Amino acid sequence: MKSRYEVFVSRDSFKFNAAHFIAYKGFRERLHGHNYRVSVRIEGPVGNDGYVIDFGDIKRAARDVCNRLNERFLVPMRSDVITIEVGDAQVKMVCEDGTRFAFPLADCVLLDIVHSSAEELAAFVCMQLREVLPVLHERCVVALEVGVAEAPNQEARYRIDL
Ligand code: ZN
């Protein structure tokens, strides 16, 4: 019989407040913001110390990612409908409908995503955590899942098998 354990971490400190708008062909939301919440689920075997993984490692990594996103405008760098120009001090965006935005670069976070949806943000956070947590591999973790909630009870999840 093969068994697996799962740990789930969701803390008050796993949060970021950010502005964004979703844009895709023929549609653009107005600029608005959310108080995002992040949660992390990790599945794997229990080590000989009785843990799947040290909660402290997850907490540190999740807080760091949240801090990078906090109080920023989320720029979806791979958008197929927004023309984005990153200068020394400004990020300029021209949308399909002709709308123009310019934000200070320091107020933005440039993300390698197509849309700043909760789904794609969850994928972004998940990949970041995988990158900064070699301990996942060391502990033979089999799956990593990240939830990003835009509002209470409105959450997207992204999961990778490791
Ligand atoms: Zn939104």
C-alpha cells in the first residue's frame, strides 16, 4: 500500500494587495484591485523526522513571493492584446481599444504571464516556490499546489506534479 501525506499552509501573512485588469481579444476590464490571499498545499512522503516538509521553509518562501507582488500593478508581459513598453522609469501600455496607461516602473511587477487572472497568478506563484525551494526535491515531494484567492471563496488553484 502506497501512502502519501499532505500539508496545507494558509497564513494571514500570505497576502498581497495589487491592482490589475484582465484583457483579452475584444475585452478589457477597468483598472481595479484585490486583496489577494495565497495558500500552499504540498503532497509527499513523511520523512524520518515525521514531517513532509518544514512549515517554516514554505512560510518564508510564500511571504517573499507575496512581498514582491504587494502594492504593485501586475503587468502581464506576455499579453497578446496589450502593447507594453518598459522604460527606465515607466511602464507604458496601450490596449486594443486605444486606452493608454503609464505607471512608474517601481510601482509595477513585470510577470511572465498572459493574463493577470487568479489562475495565472497561482501558476506564477507555484513556479516561483518550486524555484526557491530545492527542499521540495530533497524531501521527495510529489505535488505542489498553490491557491490564489481574489476574494473570500473565490480562488483559483494550480498544481504541478514534481
Ligand atoms: Zn480583478
